[in-house]
Amino acid sequence: MKFTLDKQDRYSVFQIDEENLNSLIAPDLKSEFVFLRNEGVRNLIFDLTHVKYVDSSGLSAILTANRLWKGFGSFVLTGVSNPTVKRLIDISRLESILSIIPTVSESIDFVMMEEMQREIQGEEE
């Protein structure tokens, strides 16, 4: 599986450099997600810009990541521009479960806002 990982202080951008997010890639992807979460990556932006096809295994990997970051930080899906991938997410009604933001820069802004909210809430408690 080919991917790039851009680690910053408050977030990491994981861009998958494959056209197909399918059963051949999904197990390795899940392992990478678990590794990143265990490594303490608090906010993950998952960039699907290069992805043209996602199957049920790929969706499962995405949902696994969402579950891993729930209550820990933020998981954001971005770069969902391919019509086939977009349609699958719509059919699966995942837009109601996942944070889907159009671009990486908007995703970074979203994550930073969530971080600020968590810090404010932490101070209030």
C-alpha cells in the first residue's frame, strides 16, 4: 500500500496513494490506523484525493479509524471528489457518521477548531 503521512504537532494528514481502496489494501490500512492511534496521533485527516474506487472492506477501514479516534481526537475524511466514491458514501449514509470536509486545508481548520473546543471544555471542567 502506497501512502504519504504528514505529521504535524496537532494533526497528521494520511494520504492514500492508491486508486482502489479494496480488500487487498484495507487490512494494511487498518493496521496503519491502529499504529497511528497507539502512537498518540490525536487528530487524523484521511485524504482520498487519489482514490477512485472503495469497496465494503475499504469502508470498514474508514469506519474503524472513525471508531479509533472517537472520544480521543478528530478523524476527518477529505478529498472525496471522485463521483463513484462520493456516491458510495451517500448510499451508505456515512455523511451522517463521518466528518467529511472538501479539502485538506479546510480539514486542518476544522481539526484546529475542534482542538480549541476541547481545550476550552477541559478548562471549564
